Amino acid sequence: MKIRVYFIIIISLVVFLSCGKRRGEEPQEKILVTISDKTISVDEFKYRTELTVRPIFPGKNPDNLKKTYLNNLIIEKLFSLESGDNNKVVQNKSFQAYLKGIKEQLMREELYYREAFNKVALDTNEIKKVYNLASREYQLAFFSIHNSDLAEKIQSAIDTEPDSIDLIFEDLTKLAGKSFEQTVKYKDPENLAIHEALFSEPVEPGTIIGPLKIEDDYYLIMKVIDFKYIPAIGGEDMQNRWREVSEKMKQNKAIHLWEGYIKEVMKGKKIKFEKPVFDKLADLFLTIKLATTKEEKKAVSKKFWQNEEADLTIETIDSKEAILDLPFFTIDDRVWTVRDFRNELMSHPLVYRKQKIEKKEFKQQFQYAIADLIRDHYLTKEAYNSSLNKSPKVRRRTEMWKDSYVAINHRDEILKQSAENVNIDSTNESERIKYFAGYISSLQKKYSDLITIDSEALDNIKLTNVNLFVIQQHVPFPVVVPSFPVLTNNSRLDYVNNFQN
């Protein structure tokens, strides 16, 4: 049940979004650097250095290391400015669709804040109650049930005769030979249903809970073997626990509000699939899913087209292909053709609810993925209606992704053009940095009058020593920030006129 945290941290969308401390309207982001008409906010600098793998520059003290990171991000913007908007990347339809998808995902995040997170008001007495429960560490025995019909039968038996739950747990133990065991603490990133079952009210040893629905066709039935107290010792520990409880309660309440909002948006909307077309596409997408190499996936995708695993190459099929104009499904009195579905995929790749899908269940999971895509389609409409496409944060973060790709393409184009005259290993980081030193220097001189840095804001930024790569679950674009640009190892910012060392 626990999520183990290693080098890669995997977090859900809502949990990641809820980490911010928002109150009321979103405060204006503090700008760290202005480069002509482009900006780097303090938050963007932190995200780019803390939420992806950043380079190691040996021998630099923390202050120079911070300046080196900033230098790279500024140079990325300079490369993007030099490339302009008429380059082949920006004009590429696949890239345009990708940016649209990034923007709309950010818009849905902002919609979540507006309609859920910012509306949560915590009651101090509620926090006090949960604060006392948060000191518990439960020892659990549990069984997984991967059959919704069986889970419903168990629930029906318990509803008819509540005391039967003990006998049911005994029967499951005999059938399986033994139960699985797990310890659960308040701060563990457990499923919301598990968390609320254990930490909303006092739960005594011997109590059996469930079946709890964790996800489609996945239920848990748990027995509390025992629990022990882990007291908060000292003022600082108590303050940390109070904050931890408050933040988790806010997250959980926001999730419920968000689920309620989604139900309201989707009220009365039902998807009706055209079975022959659905079956044909399901078979095609299963073949794509089972393909083991990128080349195999592309070969299969040519029959239809799909953004597969963040590959930005669009594979098209003949526009005369008959299947494109066949009706695929109907929702809200609108008929979606296969072409409509394909166009939607350009900005919203399918997201399967399960990582490992057996062949026998693929059609159901394919159906769920389409339902989630349609849900996001309507949430995006709500976000546009609320003008969240004009949100400064949405626009800035979308621009961040655009600048990153354009800059790397600009770098690669220069390396490609110079390959005939200069013997350089483009895969060697140190050689690339050395080769670009002169070009970067010329750009710094060219744009120096158009660059300003908030020196005080930079001084106040404290970076951790932990190297992370953070992704979100259950979203079409899971990577939180672009990869860090390694363009220079120089920490000098004296080309910026207003910068004070």
C-alpha cells in the first residue's frame, strides 16, 4: 500500500498541486529575471532546479552554484529569443498541439484551485480532533479484492448482517492461507479512502474495515491488529504535526470538493460507443500498448496516429481513410467521429488508470481512458469559460515549456550547421559547453541592456541538496518541468547591468 520514495518521486496531481499555500486569489508571482519580453519567476527558478535532475558543477560553493543555474536558464531564454517564432519547432503542428495540451492541463490545475482548494475552510476543532489521531501508527492485516462483483456481494452481506464481517475476514484468511500486513502512519501517502477510514475517527484493535474501493476493480478489506502512539516531542515537533495535519485535511477536503465539481460538470452526460468501431480501435491501441520498442509503436501508430510516450512526432494516415469519418461515440447529443477523437489525442494523449493491463481487461481500460479524456474535455471548456487561459501563471509556465524546446532545438541546429567545419562530439557535455562559450558571450553582450535581475530575490532563494525527478500521476503530461538546460558552467552574471554581486 505504501509508495516508496527513491530517486524518482511519483505524486498524484492533486497532492502535488495542494502543496502550495494558497489563500484566496492567486498572488502575483515574483519575477526574478526579465529578459526582453520573457521572464523567469522565483517559482520557475525553484521548479527548474528542484523538480528535475540538475547538473553537478564540481568545486562551486552554494552561491556560485545558484548563479550557474540561473545563468543556464537565462541563456535558454536567449537561445529562444534568437530562434524566434518562425523556426521549424514552433511551426510544427505536433509541437503546437503539445503546447496546447500543456496549457490546458495547467488551466485544469488552476480550475481545481478555484473550484476546490481555495474554497476549503478548516475548523480548528476538526484539526484538534485529527491531530490527536495523527499520533497513531496502525498495524493492519488486509486482503486485496480484484473483482467488483465479489466486493459488492461482500458489502451486501455486511449491510444485511453487520456482524458477518468477522466471519468473512476469517474465511478470506483460510482461503488465502494468510493475510498481508502493513503499518500505516498519518503522513503516509495512502489512498484517500484508507486514510479517512483510519484517521477520521478512533479505530480500535480488532476492527474490520471494508471493502474499500481503491480504484476500478481493486478493493481492500482491512483488520486493525493494533496501533501504537508516536507522540510529538517538543514545540517544534508539535508545530510540524499541526501543519502536517492541517495541510492534509485541506488536501482531502479539496479532493472531495473537486470530485463534487466534476460530477456537476458531467451531470447527465453519458457516452454511447459504436461497438464495431470501438472494437477495431481497441484492438489497434492494444497492439500499440503491447509493442515493446519505440520503432514497433511507430509502425503500428502509422495506421492511426497517436502521441506515444511523449514522442512528439505525429504519424498521420491518408485523410481519405474511411475509418476517420465513422462515428465512434456519442455524448451530450454530439457525435464524435474517429477523426474528432484523433484530433483530441493531439493535445491529450490517453491516460490509462492502470499501469499493467491484461489483454482480457484492455477494452474496459481503454473505455475508462476515453471517459477520462472526455471528462478533461469538459473541464477544459469550464476553464476557458473562466478565462484561465489568460492566467499569468498558465501563460508563463506554458512559455517555459516552449522556450525550453525551442532553445534546445536552436542549440542542436547550431551544432548541426557547424559539424562540417568543427570536429565536436555533440554528445559530450563539456565539449558542447566549451564550443558554445563564444556564441553565448556574444548573446550576453547583445541582450545585456534588456536583462534585469532581482538580486535581493536571488539572495533569498535557498536550494536543497536533493536531486529529484518529479512526475505527476493520472495526467496526460506527467513531467512537471522541462529537463534542465546544460549550456554553460559559468557563474558570472556581470553581463547584466543591474546585477549586484
